Amino acid sequence: MHSEPEPVPGGGIKSLTDEQIRTWSRQQKDQWWLTNVFRGDMAQLTLRSALTGFVLGGLLSATNLYVGAKTGWTLGVGLTSVILAFAMFKVFSSLGARDMTILENNAMQSIATSAGYMTGPLISGMAAYMWIQNEPLPWWQIFWFNVVLSILGVLVAFPMKRRFINDEQQPFPEGRACGVVLDTLYSSAASVGLFKAKALAVVAAIAGFITFISGEAYLKALHGLMIMARTGEKWADVLKNHKAALDSTWHLPHNLDPLFKNASGTKGVIDAPKIAGVDIRQLGLNPALDLAMIGAGGLMGIRAGCSLLIGMIINFVIVVPWMISIGEILPKSGSLADGTAVFGRVHIMNTWALWWGIAMMITASMVALLAKPEVFIEAFKGLAGKRSDQKDVLGHIEVPLWISWVGIPIVGAVGVWMAHDWFGVSWVFGAAAIPLIIVLTLIAASSTALTGTTPTGSLSKIPQFMFGALDPKHPPTNLMTGVMCVEVASNASNLLMDIKPGYMLGAKPRQQAVGHIIGIIAGALASTPLFFILFLQDYKPEQAKLDPNHVQSVMAPEGGQFGFPSAVQWKGVSEMITSIFGGDSTRSLLTTSIIISMVIAAVVAIIFEIARIRTKGKFPLSSLAIGLGVVIPPDSTMAMFAGALFFWFMTGRYKELKNSFGNKLFVQTLEPICAGIIAGAALIGIGDVLVKVFLLK
């Protein structure tokens, strides 16, 4: 009955044929996998793989938090962690340690990946909740709510694992790519992995060094240490007595501010350009040296990079100046006529520009989701199927289903209690979110299985609008039910993505589940305190009583490096829901010009998405990215476009030169290079903030 398995291109991985997948029962497929793929008791979730994954996951979750607060996106860290761990243990083995097995590396990447994705709620729904409530959440509430929802995602995922992976053999593209890379690293082509690891390390060091010399806190602290060594003063006295000297410490300029004259004309060499009488810096149009965003642009590609730039130009160069000139956008203070007007990007976003960007993103997301009926068909296929009485041949290594059937109600009840007790969500709405979570997880997992993309952005709008319409005057209801649904759906889908390479390589599913939970704890432990240090260090309770936007202005300050575009979107949707369903008293939020801009943006998004679908993805623009270009700070958008353009050019130049060093570097090693740039810049950038908080204050 068992025909010869087919190898997967790129290594010795075995897989079933399409005909076998269609015609065999799940028991037959499980028996074939147990005989042909399963690696038995090969070392997998060992102490060293758990510790390596824990540490790498913590570091990579820190970079995800940093990048996510700038772009609104979280980056996959699986391949990066695989290459890093492979290189680390090659070094250790050369010193006499036993080399890591392929399954240990796979367990490690599963831990690191789950840790990396723990930052999602922090940069989106939870941040938006804090902005609307104008006070930070206690760290322990953030930690435990995030952990409980993520564990619920694990419990929801494992019953789906047997269908999506064991039975239907769904591709899960990113997970499959990770499995192929692992197989390649541990085959005769291991030198390929070592080259990628070296490239990652070199570019990370270069990016880190440039970020270091542009970090004001680093160089100021070094200057202070030199003064302390010369004078013998205590550190506190150095900060007090030499403040002027420390403030004048040179560092590589972050943007073009040193070039432009200040108000008194005592600094700078030229006047800052103006658009519609407004200084370009007040519009956010001040290019910055942001290497992490350059790396992110390389990963996202030229299509998304160009679309982001177009959205930014339309908004900040064309539409916003037009709205300012006709009086639709008023200054925070001063007068445009006498040149004293003060605007600022955040003010412009909150009072006008945000809405058409959100309308475009929501419309594009929903059209893209609804345009794939196979996702919905696949999501609910087999739910009403008959239960098999056949023996479960993998029962001794799979996660027992009773754990999910018992755990989902218990952990779900804990999550509902937290939402009610901590965030004021009604028991009814919290309980109603649980079945919706299951439905949205099925949709998210199906999309991830087929395309490698988890549509969390579009899925989050479903609970937000549903529960927001039912309880429009209590924003925490739509925000926190949205966080519940999206975090569980996202974590379950990411777990299935992580399990895919383990299934391809013959790993034990139970140990992967345990590893995923270890990663959840690692990510929460790393990202929660870092969130407070990076973004809430300047929060003052007494100031919050006077300023209703204090928390938002602290986390995403005017001219600051963190814009929190995902949180801006969540907050904007919440305010839109309140405006639409909350009664006439709130309708003034959406002026006539805002509504017209939203309608135009929605129509354009529909046209662009239809064009993308009809051309099978060849349409050159992304309406989702255009809308995102409105929300992301322009300096980050310009840096991402620069990165996308550079790597697109280098890839195009060397793509056909198969044996050239350029092909090896910019085509075959593109992802590790971009990941290295992001990791080096982000980790050193985080360090600059820590130095500022713990040494210079």
C-alpha cells in the first residue's frame, strides 16, 4: 500500500505524492510518516536547545518590539534563529562540544519564533487601550493576559494540527522553507549555512556600529566616563556639574536637523523647505538614518516599499498641505498667516489624515480576505465529519486531544475573567468572544496554511466592529475582545507554521508544543519590561490628569522615533466605531472632508485589490501598503523605501549571474543580511535607550 515517497527539493526530506494525500486515510498517512520520516528518540527538546531558544527568542522579541513600534509589523524570526543557532553550535563543536542535532535546532527555532511573536498585542490593541484610557496597564496584567491568550492559542491549534498538517499536508510556506533550510544546513551543503551566518554577523556588526555612533546616549555616557576618570568626581556629580559639556557631545546626526537653521538663525546653514507655508519637519518629512527600517524594507520588497512611499507622498506632500491651505486642518497653536503655526505629524494624523489611511487599509484587507473563498471553505471543511474509530497510531507522541477539550474552556474562562475584571469587558461579550475565537482561528490558520500570511489586520476588525456596535460607548470592549481574538488566532496559526518543519523532519509534536510554551514565556519575560523601559519611561500620572493624550504623546511623541502605526490604526477604528454607533454627540469627529476622503480611499482600495486579484498578484501597487504609508512616520517610510530599492537593484543585477559573489550575497543570502541589519541596529538602538534611562537620568 505504501508507495515510494518523493523527496522535497533541496534535501532528503520525504513527502507523500498529491495522489496519496487525496486518497489515503489519515491513519495511513500517519503510519507512513511514522515509518518513513519519524526520527525516533533523536535529541530534540534538550536543555541546551531550550536555553538557546529561550535566549535567542528573548533577543529577537526585543528586535520585533523595536521594529513593530516603528512599522506596525512583526517580522518572522524562525530562519534567523535557525542560522544563528547553527553557527553558534558549529563554533562550540569546534571547541569540543557535541554538535546540535537537526531536531534540536528545530526545537530551538520553534521556541525563538513563538517568543518573537509575543510582541504583537503590545504594539497594537494593548497600546491603543492605554492611549484611550490614558494610563499604562500594570506590567503583570500585560504579562499574564498575553501569556494566557497565547496558551489558549496552543490549545486551539493542536486539534487543527492533525487536520491541516497530518491529513491535508497543507504547505505552510514559511514553515516549509524553514524545514528545507534546516535540511540543507545539516546536509553536505552546510557551508552555505556558515556563509549566511557570517554575512548576518558582519552586517549586524556594521549596522550596530553605525547605530552606536549615532546614539546620543552612548557617546554622552562615554564622555561622562572620561570626565569622571579625569576629575575623580562621582557619576552623579559629573551629570550635574558638566551638563553643558555632555549636551554638546558629538554624535552622528540622526536626521537633517543640523543642516536647517533654527528659529533664531544661530544654527544650521539653510532654511528648512516649506510646503503650503509649513516647515517640512512639522509634516514629518525629515529623512533619517534608520538602519533597522532599511533592513525591514529589504525584507518587504520593492512593491510594498513603493506603495508605502506613494501613500506618504499623497498624504504629507499633496493632500495635507491642501487641507491646511483651505482650513480643514487647523494648527495646534499660532497662525499660518504670521508664520507662527505649529502643526506636527501626530496632530495632523489625529485631526484629519488618519481616517482615509484606515479606510484604505480596512477595505483592502477585507476585499483580500473575501476574495479567497477557498480560505473559508478550507477553514470549515471536515468539521462535521464522522469521528474515526481507527486506532491513533501517533497517539504516543501527539498532544492528547483531551488536553485541548479540557483546557480550552478552563483557559478561555480565565481569559474572559481577566477581560472583565481588568478591562471592564462585559461577561457576556467576553464569553461570546470564545466561539468567535475558534471561527477566526480556523480562518487565520487556513490562510497561513495556504499563503504563509496570517490576516490578523483584517480579522481584528471583525470583533472590533461586532462588539463595538453592541457596546459603542465603552472602547475597551471592542479593543480587548479584538486583542483576545487576534492573539489566539495569530498564536495558533504561528504554532502550526512552527510545527510544519518539525513534521517534515520527523520531530515529536508533544515536545514542539512544550517548546512553543517555553517561547511564550521567554517572549513575555523579554518584551513586557522592555515595553515599559522603551516607551513609558516619561509617563507622569499627574500630567495625565491634565493632558487626555499624555500616554500616547509619551509613547509616540511628536518627532520621536516610534510611531506605533498598528496602535494608531486600532485606536482609530475604535474611535470610528464610537463615532458611528455612539450617538450624535460624537459624530463631529468625522467632518465632511474626512468622510469624502474615506469614501475615495475605499473605492481606490477596491479597484486596486480587484486589479491585483485579476492580474494574479502582478499589479504593481499594494493598497494596504499605501494606507500604511499614511500612518507610518515619513522618515521610517523613506528608510524602508531606500532599503527596498537598494536590495531590489542588487538582486536584479546579480540574479542571473549564478556563480558570482554578488548572487551569493544579495540573492541567496538576502534574508540573513536584512535580518542582520535589523538585529544589529535594533539591539544597539534599544541599548541606547537603556543607557539614557539607567545612566543619564
